[in-house]
Amino acid sequence: MRWVTPVLAGSLALGCSGSGVPPDKQAYVGAWEAPNMRLHVEPDGDVSYARHEGSSRTEVNAPIQGFSASGFEVGVWIFTTEFAVSVAPHLADDGRWHMTVDGVDLVRMN
């Protein structure tokens, strides 16, 4: 995750909604998890993200603003952050959906 606008410490919770997840990006929708990270992408575009590393915890709850070749951006107004997707959602050999975000392999739980 890369902050696009001024760096914000702690938590960002914004209640506006975006335009939703486009039809060609529906594979992103779902509850994605790894041992120290969770990312929930709702069909309406709302995103809930939490990651903890050591004693540090980051949380973001905001709508998707758009997708790019390198990932997707969430936020409202000037408070946005970009999630770097190095491996797009795909059905892996283990029969589960995987996606790599900010260097973390996430597995879709639903």
C-alpha cells in the first residue's frame, strides 16, 4: 500500500461510497486474508483493510476510486491510498483464489 496524498498515521475511515467494482474486476470482490493482513472488497466498491506488523497496525475503510495497471486506489477527496497488486486474482493450483497485494499473498476466503 502506498499513500498517494499526505501520509496519515493510524486509521482512515471514510463513509462515502465509490462507483462500485467494474464488471471486468469482479475477481477482486471477496474476503482476502493472510496471517498478518485482511482485505475485504465489496461489490459496491467499499474496501476494508487491516495489516499488523509487530506493534504497528494500519487500517483503511474507504471506497475504491479506480483501478490501474498496478493496482487500485481507495479513499475520498484528498485522502487516498494505492494498493499495489503484483499478481491479480487467479485460481491457483491449490484450488483456491490467490492475489498478491503489497507483496503479500492473500487467499480469498469466500
